[in-house]
Amino acid sequence: MVTQDVYRADQRATEQRIGALETALAGLRGEHDQIAERSEQQRREDQAQAAATRRLVLSSFVAPLLLMVLQLWLVTQGAAR
């Protein structure tokens, strides 16, 4: 058996600890959400960079090939006359 004062003090201390834990948990959730958002943003940026790189590589091979075909065609047209 404990007195009401001791019981109330214990209850207040318990409520304070619970409140502190809830605050800490809310902070951790916020940090987690920020990290998840940054990760998602980085993933989108990486995908955009990869797409740009693919376009660059494709155009660096296709454009010279098309020019070569055009030159060959022009040469054959000139030789036929």
C-alpha cells in the first residue's frame, strides 16, 4: 500500500515518460519520412540522368551513321550521272 500522493506522483512520472516517448517517436517518424522522400527524389533524379545518358549515347551513334548513309547515297547519285 502506498499513499495517494505517492501514487499520483508515480502516475505523473509515468505520464511524463510516455509523453517523452511519444515526442521522440514523432520525431523519428518525421526523420524517417524525410529520408524516404529524399531517397525517392534521388531515385527520380537517377532515372532522369539514366534516360538522358541513353539519349546521348543513342544520338552519338545514330547521327554519324545517318550522315554516313547520306554521304554514301550522295556519292552514288553523283557517280550515276
